[in-house]
Amino acid sequence: MATEADPAFLETATVFLGAAVMAVPIFKRAGLGSVIGYLAAGALIGPYGLALVADVQTVVGFAEFGVVLLLFVIGLELRLSRLWRMRYEIFGLGLAQVLLTGALLFPVLRMAGFGWKPALVIGSALALSSTAFAVQLLRERGDLSRPYGDRAFSILLFQDLAIVPLLAMIAILAPYARGDGLVLENVAIALGAVAALVLVVRYGMGPLLTVIARSKADEVFTAAALLVVIGSALAMHAVGLSMAMGAFIAGVLMADTEFRHQLETDIEPFRGLLLGLFFMGFGMSVDWGLVAQAWWVVLGGAFGLFAVKGLALYGLSRIARSDHFDAVRIAATLGQGGEFAFVMFAAAASNLLIGREEASILSAIVTLSMVLTPFALKLADRQRPKEEDGEADPHALEEAPNTRILVAGFGRVGQVVARVMRMRGYDVTVIDNSTRLIRMGASMGATVYYGDARRLDVLKMAGAAEADMIFLCIDDRDGAKAAVEKIRHAFPEAIILADTYDRFSEVELREAGAHEVVRETFESAVELARRGLHRMGDGDVAADLIEEFRRRDAELARLQTQYGIQEGLQKLREKYTLDQPG
């Protein structure tokens, strides 16, 4: 017997979706970013707002998977070579930031009346910034790959690593703790689990994804992508490490495979929705009544936290040889408290290091510090040197030295096009859903991605928005026409050159918006005819004859595009019949 979905679940989902749809566009239009929109939406529908949703903990627990997916996507963008290059900033700058910020906050907390144990825990928690919040802002601004974005992410990555020993510190400092804390056996188990994860993902997932890719089952590939993330996260959680760290490791290991692009494309929708739910959950968790009673503490604490962390980040960034503008942007990006602070406050309250009311006030301070971040970034942007005004376009400096070519489809035609473009020295990116052809493209030196070139999201991830020219060389008449229409709509500035196999599809692609269309067999047929003329002894007229044929063929294409296949052909026949001598 058929059963209906739980209406209560659907009602809750409707409330969440409705709040997000209303709030996020308003806050983005106001220049505050989507994250603040999600926080405001959560505050509105939560138990301390309109009370449309009461079960906050379940929502937050489920939505934390959004952070896991975010770290996986970030890992996909970080090849091992880049991560190795960042090692000094991760363990040098990142460690220094946590220690210095904690040291600066400790005496302030002591003066506020906290004992040394609670002050140590709270200072350490507040030293952590929001990975989800900061990375989301960097991605929205297109700054994640900039030098200051690199350094900001290095600090965030160390903070994520630090959460494990910080949670262990809470257990050690608890009034009833036995003091055995983090023993050597636990460390060995954690390191063994990481090593096992590396081996499984690096040497097991590649062959598995290759088999799935050859089956052409897109939904199974999406399931496999989620399996990689969930499996890695659970494996790390089982040995006491961060689930987000497990997902990040898996992402880094998959970053050097031909499947990186398709994995990111499949995960992205889940990541966006769950991360939005994650921020809404935190907006719901704030006790606004308590905040109202101690508003001056929350307000002063949020501004004070941002000021102390900002000064520490600015000073360390300058010591690390960042220029003034980059140091200011790093301070503005990471000055807020982070989501792991909520976890540490809850753990500290459970271990009787702080009270429940104190945990709520501290959580409100962290939340308000997140709200301050977009405003801080706007102020930081005013520090841009006049000579760097051109940096507003994130692609302007990168486009000058080379031309970006995107070849969608790496069959017989796509291979020739890519080789010619590479010979000229252009930056060539190749997309195809054949693992064999992708590996061939990689051997040529091109940037290669596994994926369906007919899908707009795949084209976006491969860099279609930044491409100077897009060659569409896919063996699918209907799919090619739809792809051209999507590209013209999404990237109106892109120059589109398409390969097709007959006159009819050529007309369709021109109507769809392709700038140039060439039939796959046209040039080889013309060359074959030219050689035939030479063999027949007509080599002296071959060049003129071929040139006239090309002119008439181009005219036919224009007429058929304008009047349709049959009428265009008839007009061409009438014209050249009239041209014949009487």
C-alpha cells in the first residue's frame, strides 16, 4: 500500500525554504552576503523568533554535513603540490595566530571574572574563525585563489586541525577529569586511520569511478561522490577526528584525478543547500531574550573580539610579508568567531567549566561577530591602493599573458583543435566523459576534466565564464544545439565555434548562436575533390573552382539560416540559374 510523505517534515522544509528564499536575496542585494541572510532567516523562524521551528539541535546536527561537503569541495581545489607549498603558512602562520589570539584574550577574560581554566578554554575557542563563513565569502568574492585568500585559508586549515587537541584539552581541564586525556594509543589510532584513508581513496576510488564513468550512469556517479565524502567523514569521526578533516583529505587526494571536475559539479548543489541550512541553524540557536538582557555585553564582546583578532592577524600577516592591503583583508576575513566555538562552548558547559547562560552569551558574541564580517570587508576594500584599482576584475591580470581555450568534446575533431591551440601557446582546457580520451588530453599537456560537456554546470566549473573561446566538438546533434543556446545565454561574451556533421545541423547551430560552424567532413571532402581534379589533369583550374565552391557554400549557409533549408536552397538555385548564359 502506498504511503504519503510525512506532512510535518514537508511543512518544516517549506518553512526553511521559504525563509531562505525571502531573506537571502534581500541581504545579498544590500551587499551583506548570503551568509548573513541565512543567519537572519534562522533567527526569524527559530524558537526565539516566530517559533515556526522548535527542534534546533536536530537541524544543526544534520546541517553540519554542509561544512563537511564544503571542506571536500575546498580539497578538490587544492592539489597536493599546492598544499605542500602552503605548509609553512599552515603550520607557521596558522599556529602563531591561534597562540597569539588566545594569549591576548586570556587576560581580558580573567579580568572579566573567569577562572584560568575557563579563560583558557574560551580564549582558545574564540581564537578559531569560521571556516564555512570565511570561505563562503572568499568564494563569493572570487578571492580564494589570491595571495591573501591563500594565507587566510592556510590559517583556517590549521584551526580545523587544532579542534581535536582543543577538545581534548577541555576533557583534561574538566573538574572531574582523570588527567589521562590524549594518550599515545589514541594518537597512533588516528594516524593509522588517516593512512588507511589515504590508501583507500588514492588507490581505490580512481578505478571505481572509472568503471562507473564507463557505465554512463550519471546518478550512480553522484552517489559515488557522496559515498566518498560520507565514508571519509565517518572514518575520521570513528577515531575521534573531525569529519570535515576527513572530507578535506579525500578532496585533496581526488584533486589530481580526471574526475575532480565532475565530483565538484555533483557535490555543489548539496553543499550549497546544507551550508545554508547550517547557518540558519545557528541563527535559530541564539536566545534573543537573553541577548536583549545583556545586549551591551554581546555588542562589546563582538566588537572587542573582532578588534583583538584583527590586530593579531594584521600583525602576523605583516610579519609574514603580506602588504598592508592584504594584511587588512586577512584581518577582516578572519576576525569573527567560528562554528567550532559553539562546539567547544557546549563541551565546556557539559564538563562544568562554564555555565549554560555563559555559553549562550558567548555564542551570541560569536554570531554577532559573523554579522560584522561583511562590513569589515567593505571597510578593508577602501584600503585598496590606487595603483591596484584594476584588481577589481579578478580575471583582468590573468587574461593578459595568455588566451584561454575551452574544448568541449575531445573526439577526432576536438583533439586536432586542442593540438593546434596548444602549439600556438594558448591555455587549453578539455572536457569529455571518456576516461581514455581525458588521459590522452592530459598527456598533451592540456588541463583536463571528466564531465558531460552538454551540461551548463560542468561548463561553468571548467571555466567557461573566463574562456576567450569555446570549441564545441560533441557528437550529439540535439545536445550540441541545446549546449550552444545555454552557452549564449549564460556567457554572452563567449566566442563559440562548433563542429557538426551535416548541413541541417549547421543551420541549427548558427540559429542557436554559434559564431562559426564547420561540418566535420567538409574540409576533408573539399581536399579529396581538389586532389581528384589534379588527377584528372584540371590542376590549373582547381584552385579557382574550389574557391568558387566555398563562396557558394557559404552563401547557401547564409540563405538557409535566413529563409530555412528548402527555401534557401531554392533561392541559391534560382540565382545561379539566372547567372547562366542564355
